[in-house]
Amino acid sequence: MEGEAVYSGRGVIRNILNTGAVRVCEVILDEPGIGNPIKTPDNGTANVQSAYASHFARWQQQVRVQPEFKAIVVDLQNYLFELKLLTEHVEIAIQNHPPMARQQVEMQVAQDLAPRVVATIDMLHERFEELAAKIPADEIAPHQLLVRRLLHPLFLCAPFGYRTYHKPLGYAGDYEIMNMIHRNTFEGASLYAKLVHFWLVSQWASKSVRNRIAHMQSRLVRETARVQRQHRRIRILNVGCGPAREIQNFLADQPLSSHADFTLLDFDEETIRYSRSQLLGAKQRHSRQTGIHFHQMSVMKLIAGAQRAANPLGTDFDLIYCGGLFDYFSDLACRQLVEQFYKWLAPDGLVVVANMSNHTQPFSRMVEFLLDWHLIYRDARCMASLAPAGVPLDNSAVVIEPSLINMFLELRKPSAA
């Protein structure tokens, strides 16, 4: 800025907007970064006064934090800090056990402590969400800064917290984050880290991911059975496949999976490599005759290509589903996707798309403030509005799963007859 470096550090791209004339990139910067070195009278023009002015401005930002909100963040910090001290003492005691038994003892201790630790953090978290909901939009930044300054050292030691915030693949919710949620166990380099990690993968957002997988797997079973009764193989398109856990389970649990041909789409090369190895391994272990084909492509490129020409992935799919992308896309992009999916269906085919809601179980502000994980939440009415015009009302439904967080828009294409 004006020829001087004002920030040096990590930046995470949150959003890109192409306005036609220019492309606007929104980037979240780690705080505080590295500012200008302070000059003193013996090495040039003194700017200690301007450095103090910057410090004072930052302090004023913190003063704007609502006292009740500051109190709950400090309460959470104090609880976690004391928990960390306790677990460090426990770890010293665990060292008295024979080396071969230490891991087992640590796991037993974690299991014994987890219910009470989770209950306490949940209580503080509920109050956090209640107070965060009252913060005006233009006051969020200083409140978020306080959360990260005080709580990052206590949360980012957990594998889930670290990977979600640092985003090694460039985005939150990558395949390994999904794997952590599915494993739903104690992970980390210390007893304290294991407990914090377990709390994170026990939250409503994590529960909803596991429930979402179960719902998608049930649709795989139901639709494959429907098509098999017609004495043919089912054609399935999975858009934004991630680790494809529901297909892994389908291959392991259902001989019916030998009658399915999958086309899986994801934009990330590492995710595709991982998913391919997992699915082909499961196919071999369980002796399935399942067809599995991958395509590396972004969803926006898929939409753009489909609008110019035929779908590069083919048409006449019996089932098309998308489990996680709608949480990140605008209403316009989601409508375009649903419209294309519906066009690519065979007669009697089914489209299933999922989205989260946090209206009944508020949880979004903690993951936004602490882990920089931003989702777009929709209600049932908004989900229903994503259906293309012309879909018969009897062929459209919004299904809500038991946690009341996941909603699924399901569209059945009328039969050719």
C-alpha cells in the first residue's frame, strides 16, 4: 500500500466474483500478520507515533466487543485452559503404565472424560451462539478477532480444527474433514487434543453429515432395487463426490451394488485419487461388478458446458444426487444445477440434493468465527423454490432427516408412458 508492505502471511480465498469488467477476490488474512518494521531516529524517519496509532486503533476495535460476548469467550478459554492442564497431569500419570498399555489407557481415559467434557463445552457453546446471533453485521469483525485470538491456541491443536481452518486443499469440508466426521472418534497428538477433536466431530453439523450419508445410501438401495426390477442396470451420477462414503458403504453392505454403474464428479484431483482407491478397493474386497468412472471437473464448468452443448457426462441417469455442494452455492447456481440434473434424468429417475439448515439447532456462528467455515443455510421453502418450473407438485418433496438439520429436495421425473 503506497509502496509499503502492510501484510505478510497466509491468505485464504473465500469468494471470487466476476463482474465482467473486473474480477473481485475476497481473501481472509491471518491476524495479525507482519506489518512494517518500526523506524527509529537512528535508522531513518521515526514512525513510532504511527505504529502506536495502529495499535490504538486495534485496541479500540476490541473495546467494541459486547461485554456479555467477551465474557462467554473468556469463560470458554478458561475452561479449556484448565482442561488442558488437567489432561497434561493425567498424561504424566499414564507414563507410569507399561509402554504397550499406554495407548489403551489413554483411550479409556478419553472415553471416560468425554461425556462430561462435551456436555460442558456444549453448555458454553449454546450461550456463545445465543450472544453471537445478536451481534450487528457491521460489528462482527472485532468479535471474530477476539474469538480467534483467545481460542485458536486451544482449538487448532485438534486435527479437525487445524485442517478446517488452514484448508490445505483450499477449502473447508474437504474429503479428509469428511473422513474425520465419519470416523467420529478421538484423534490428536495429546489427550487434550483428542477431547477437543471429539467435541468438534460430535456437533450438530457433524451429526448432520453422518445422517446425510445414511439418507443418500438409503436412496442408492431403493433406486437400485427399483431399476433392477426392470431387469437392467442403474445409472447413477454423483456430483461433488468427496470421499463417496455412501458408495463405500453400499458396496460393503449390498450385493445389489453389482447392478449399479456410477459416474462420479469432483473438481479436486487429490479427492478423486483417494475416492478411486477406496471404491476400487471395496469393489475388489466384496467381489462386486459395479461400474465406477470418475471425471475431474468443476460444477460451474459442468453447467457452462451443458448450456452450450450436451452433458459431457451423458444423460438418462436413473439417479442423480449432490450431497454437499449446495451449502456453498447461491440460489441462482443451485437452480441452474437442479434444472440440468432434471433434464439429464431418465423417465422415472430421481434427483436428490441436500442442504443444511441451522434454524432448529443453531451452530453456525462458532464454525464461522472460530474455523472460518462459511455455509449457506436454507429452509424448506427455499429448498422447494429450487425445483424447475414444470415439475409436477406430486413429484417434488422436501425431506427432513431426524437431526432436523439436513433437508433434501427430491424430484421424480414422470414416466415416459
